[in-house]
Amino acid sequence: MKTAITEMFGIKYPIICGAMMWLCKPKLCAAISNAGGMGNLTAGNYSTEDEFRDAIRETKKLTDKPFMVNVTILPSVHITAEHHKMFVRVCLEEKVAGLEISGTPLDKVVGKEYIGLLKKAGVKLFHKVGSVRHAVHAEKAGYDGIYAAGIEEGGHPLNDDVTSMVLTPRIAETVKIPVVTVGGIADGRTFAAALALGAQAVMMATRFVATQECEVHDNIKQELIKRQEYETALICKSIGLQGRAIKNKIVEEVLAVEAKGGGLEQLIPLIAGQRVKEAWECGYVDSAPMMMGQSVGLVKDIPTCKDLIERIVADAKADIERVRNIF
Ligand SMILES: Cc1cc2nc3c(=O)[nH]c(=O)nc-3n(C[C@H](O)[C@H](O)[C@H](O)COP(=O)(O)O)c2cc1C
């Protein structure tokens, strides 16, 4: 395959893993990169410089292929502005292939000068956005590409609530830098559709949770297979931190607190990071809000990353052939 993204990074397939707090660690990251896609190391998993640098070095030992690092710049109790600066500096020093920034743009938080420094070091800079206006800002600021994340996505979709189906072509027709579709992608059909919409690659996260290499309790992987596309909910809209999570007991509690006008103080104990971490590790499907996209409805098995990526590419090829025969 040849797209602007495969060319930019020298990767075999334009399939990128999205950030996943607690889950995007060296083993999963390297498995995806070794399979010809692009793995993701999520910086927020590490609270000290040593831990973060060690994780990058461990990943480099597991793969000689490129991988991305995510830095999420959203309000957080534990991750501070100092962390954001440290993460970006270490990525520069370690010369990782690319940075996925989500939330506030890098130039506004870490400083404009970093964009030039990243370019010099050959670290490609992408911003995950949910609107055309944010894509335009990123292009002007000197970013190398855009992750166009629709409302279907797991994690924190922008409260413009625009679908990937509309967002991808709108951003692709507006900016000159490559666009990657994020949200709702999990198989050959959705991959082929994103390419038809003008994307140069896709980003998936939920689909990669149900793989053999993802270090999450098996209960969670089995739960993903059972769940349908209508079984996610948007939580924390009331505190300006909209997030899409799988429906469960805690998500119902969060929604009930929000409906009654409860604020941050009441919500924090329910959404606390440690609670989420424990749920992933111990397989507690009802005890924390677990981020997940509507693409969960397309997850039906637990393959290796290599089998998954190869199947997606082969199926997409067949799907495009099928569509071509319609004309
Ligand atoms: C478990 C999980 C954790 C996530 N954590 C983050 C995060 O820390 N930072 C971020 O920018 N996006 C995060 N996301 C969003 C993904 O990177 C990606 O944008 C989104 O999930 C894509 O939609 P999909 O899950 O339908 O493929 C997370 C998603 C999931 C499923």
C-alpha cells in the first residue's frame, strides 16, 4: 500500500493505533509496529522521566519499526504542564517517529519553539481534532498531519459531535497536510470507507484492546466481543470533558450524578484514574468508566495484531473490488 502516511513513516500499512491510557504500553505498541502498522505509547501512563524514557527504550528493543507517542493535554489531577513539557522533550531526545497530541495544541501549552525543534529532529507532529477549525489551527502552527476524530470514537470526542463520515472529507478538502480517520474503524469495510473519504490512514483503538498482545484482563476482551455498537455512552459533558465509555453500572451512576447537577467533587471518585487502571487489570467490567468507541459493535474475536492488520487490509482490498464492480 502507498499513501502519504506510509510514505511519511516508511510503514507497510496505513493503520495506526490511537492512544489508550493504561493500555498502550511497549508490548502492544511493538506488536502493532512489527505487524506493519504503527504502534502507540501513551505518555500519560508514566509519571517520571525515567519511567517514560525506559518505556520508549523498551519499545525500541521490541521493534525496530516506527511508533507514535501520545501526549494528552487535557485537565488531569496527576499529569501537569511540567509533565507535558518533559514528555515532548524526551520524545525529541529519543527521536521517536511521531507525536500524537490530543486536547490543547502543543504551541499553546508547551511553546511554539518546540514545533521547530521537532521538525529539526524529524519527529512528525499530529494533532487529534474534532473540527475543521482545529485542523486549520494545527496546519498553520506547523503540524505535519491531522487525526480527524469523529463523535463515534472512544476517549474524548470534541463536543461539536460531528461523525467521522463527515469530518474526514471536510478536513481533507480544507487542509493540505495528510488526514487520518479516527473513530468507527475496526475492519476492512470501515478502513476502505475511510480511504474513500479522503483519509491517508486510519487510527483504531477499541479494536486493538481485543488482541492477544493487549495487556488487559481477559474478562474485558470477552466483554468487548459481547457488546454492540449502541452500548456506549457520552459521560462528563457537564464538566466539559466529554468522554465515550462502555455502558456499565458506574457509567449509569456518573450519568445520574450529572443529571442531578452534581459537579466535579462528586464525579472525581467515580472516574478516578486508579479505579480505571484496576478495572482493566482485574477484569472488573462494572467498576469504572472504560473508554470505548462505537466500533465495539464490530469487534468479534481476539486475534494477534499481525492477523488483525493483515485481515483488515485483505478485506478492504476485496471490499474495494466489490464496489468497483458496481460501477
Ligand atoms: C481504552 C481507551 C483509552 C483511551 N485513552 C486515550 C488517551 O489517553 N488519550 C487520547 O488522546 N485518546 C485516548 N483514547 C482515544 C483513542 O486514542 C482514539 O482516538 C479512539 O478510541 C478511536 O476510536 P475507536 O476506539 O472507535 O477506534 C482512548 C481510547 C480507548 C478505547
